[in-house]
Amino acid sequence: MAKNKKNTKFSTKSIHTGNRIDETGATVTPLHLTSTFRQPSFSSSEKFVYSRTGGPTIDALEENFAMLEDAKFSFAFASGMAAMSAIFLMFKPGDHVLISQNVYGGVFRLVTKVLNDNGVNFDFIDTTDLKIIKQAIRPTTKLIHLETPSNPLLEIADISSISKVCKSKNILVSVDNTFMSPYGQKPLNLGADIVMHSTTKYIGGHSDILSGA
Ligand SMILES: Cc1ncc(COP(=O)(O)O)c(C=O)c1O
């Protein structure tokens, strides 16, 4: 497929990557409307077992997301907030997480109304200023989550400089790239460790898709 051709353009790759032409010849990836996949025996398990954890349609989408962001792999979620939750749930009580102060309201509410009571310490800071970030880092800081550009104020964080500081301190950097899209910015190539999306904006493009990555 087009994904292996180095000089293939972004628009072509974004259409073709992940697509597998099956025996029907359908040019659009089929939807597999099954909850469970048949297993050959009780003790063996095939690549696809149960649709919540994966299936051919989701596989194609995840391959495409990974290509768009130059990532090693990707996970598709039912929404951007589900993807965001998965990132924050990696941390344990006592861990410290820094977050851009003007993040999307749903992320602010997830942190302040749900996760704050679970023992992880969250601080919202001005991530447009590297000095402020350096001062806010604690020995227990495990992640800096940047929303850049932020929704809706379009505040910008310097992903490269922040990632350099974080690498030296073993702190992960995650970037919400919903508002720029991988066409305009590829955070992993700027040094970030994780990139997430709500597909409701530029990935979907027509306000008719709800999912996350
Ligand atoms: C920047 C940003 N991050 C995360 C989200 C949440 O994504 P979703 O609505 O798909 O759960 C949104 C939704 O508008 C967003 O704009």
C-alpha cells in the first residue's frame, strides 16, 4: 500500500493507509458488525477476539492514525475524552501531572471533578512559558500534558523546548493535537512521547465523526 512509498504525499497516505482490499474488492474498509470473533479452539486465540479490544475496522483506523502522526502505534477510542482518560489513568497516587491551564473544558472537568480524588496531583499552569514549567516541575512529576494550540484560545506551547527539559528529567510529554491536526504539526517528531486527538475537529473535518486516538 501507499504507506511504504517515501515520496507518497500526505493526502494519498491519509486515504489509503490501513485499507486492506478483502475478497469482495470493496474499496472502502468494511464495518465488521460483530461483538465476538470465532476462535478455532478453546485454548487458542486469534488476532481478533472481541470487538471492544479490536477488530479489522479498528485495526485499519489505528494504522491510519499512527501513520498520520509518525507514531509507532495508535489506539482508537470512542471519544477524545476516552483517549484523554487512558493517558491520565497511567499514573498512581502520589504522581504529579502538569497540564496547560487553558485546556478543553472537558479535560478540566475530568481532572477537577473525577481524577483529583484518586491521589494523583494535577496542576494547571501556563505552558506558553518554559520558565513557569521549570519552576512547576517536582521530583514526583511524571507527565506534562500540553494542549497546543489550545481550544479555544489558541495558546501555543513550545513542544521541542519543553520535551528537551522533560527528557532530561524522565518526564513524559503528551500533546493534544486536536486543534492543529497532524497535517500542521507532528508532536512526536518534536520530541513528545504521546499525541492524542478528538476526531471531532480537523481529523473528521465535517462534524459527523465522534472518536478519539
Ligand atoms: C482540544 C480538545 N481536546 C479534547 C476534546 C474532547 O474530545 P471528545 O469531544 O471527542 O470527547 C475536545 C472536544 O472538543 C477538544 O476540542
